[in-house]
Amino acid sequence: MSGKEVSFGGRTWRLLGGIPKDVLEMLEREPPTEPPPSGDVPPEDEGRRLRVPKDWRHLEGLRVDVDGNPLTLTVGQYANGRLALQAFTMLGEMECTVTVNIPEWPVGPKQLLVPRQGLPARIVGYLVATNVVRSTGEVVPSGYVQRYAEKWELV
């Protein structure tokens, strides 16, 4: 079996036909590097690492049970800097983003916007039952939908 061999990650890989010559030359000059171990951030990404605010830390890694499905919550960030809440399955697959980002609607540092239906609404129902969030009573429109999301506040 012929092909170009490239070593990285402690293993040697045989690249078979169909790989453009310029790609092979690039691999010789700059072999791929292994990703950092889980939890480590490469130095060039250190400034971009999300620092979860103190008020949101209790949500990071929180396990919730929705309709018999265990989910783990994690705090992320939208491009405009607002915090996002995401739910992952026990296999590490993203189930949904619990929050929505409506930039023209103001939210405080301990507030989040959640769609009023679907899985995100059921997750918030669990968070209300466990005294993690409480409703502000404010309903948020988006586009043509007058009651799209509801504003919640961390307890």
C-alpha cells in the first residue's frame, strides 16, 4: 500500500491518494498538533476564555432531569457578550440552547431570556421547581411573535 506517511499524536498516519500536493507539503512543514487535554486552554486562546460570573457559577455543570432525560447545563457566551445557557446529554451531545439572545431587549447581569415553549421552557420549569430561577413576569416579543420569550432571574 503506497502513500505519504505523516506522524502526529504519537502515531504514524498513511495518507492515501487524492490529497493535493500543496496539502502534503504543508503537512511536512507544519504537522498537525494534538488538541490540548480537556480543560486546558492554549496560551493564544487564554484571553478569549469565558470567565463565568459569580452569579452564574452554580449553573455550570448543574444536572437537571427533564421528562426522564438527565441533562447537564453549561454556561456559554453569545457573540455580543451576553451569557448563554446550554443543555448537554450525558453523552456530551448538545441537546439545546436554553436561552435566546434578543440584543434589542435589555437584560440585567442575573437575568436570562428563555423561549416560552419547547425543551428550554421545560428546563426552566425544573429550575423554578428547584429554586434556581424565578420569573420577572416580563414577556419579550421577537419579530411577529408578541410572547416569544420570558425574562427570568437567577435566585
